[in-house]
Amino acid sequence: MKIPGVEYRTLCRYCNLGSELLIAEEDDFTVYAYDEPFNNGHIVIVPRRHVSLSELSVNELYRALRLVRKAEAVLRNTYHPHGLNIGLVAYPHVAFHVVPRWGGDVSFIKVFFNAKPIPETPIQYAERLRKAWGS
């Protein structure tokens, strides 16, 4: 039973990424700056529906991979990384992560202190990538 006037939200981290992290909305997918980035420019692409990988149609998978390819181009033009990691979270809410990588981007700070210095906040790089995404 739901109480009238109460907003119910899922505990899913992808469903709760804020609008300040929004980069783009295309097809049935949303592109965000990730709120716990590994590196500057860490992007996550999620379907608007809260679904697992097995629930996406072949057509939706194709559209998601087109967005991953676009994210790669935007990140290469914006940050000029040495490479990219592309990862997939399959369940409970499928998410495609696109992470720019540079030689030596894992330092002793991460190894010894489990912390990673990132020069831009996710909100700052979301704004930068929002502009680049549209051009």
C-alpha cells in the first residue's frame, strides 16, 4: 500500500543519478557523468527503464552500443586519453561504463590509501561533456 503524497524512489544508483550529472538523453537511454568516477570523464549509459541486460531487445542493445561509440568519440576529442575501458553492469539495472584511461593513472595514492585524486568533479565534467556531446 502506498501513502498518498509520498514520493517513492528505488534504491538503484542508476535510477537516482541527478540531473546535474546528465549529459544527454537519446533514444530510450540516458547518458550521465558517473557520480563515483574512476577518472575524469567517466560516463555511464543506462536505459530509462530499470531492466537487466537480458531484458534489453537486440534493437536496444544496438542503440546502447551506438551511444557507447559516441561516448568514445566525445571523450577522445575532449580528454585525449591514451585508451578507454568499456564495462558492463548486467544486473539489476544494466549500465554501460566508458572510462578514459591514461598511462600511469593508477598511482601509489590509490594503492596505499584507496583514494584517487580527480581534478574535476563529476558535475564539472558533466557540463564539459554536455557541450561536447551536442556538437
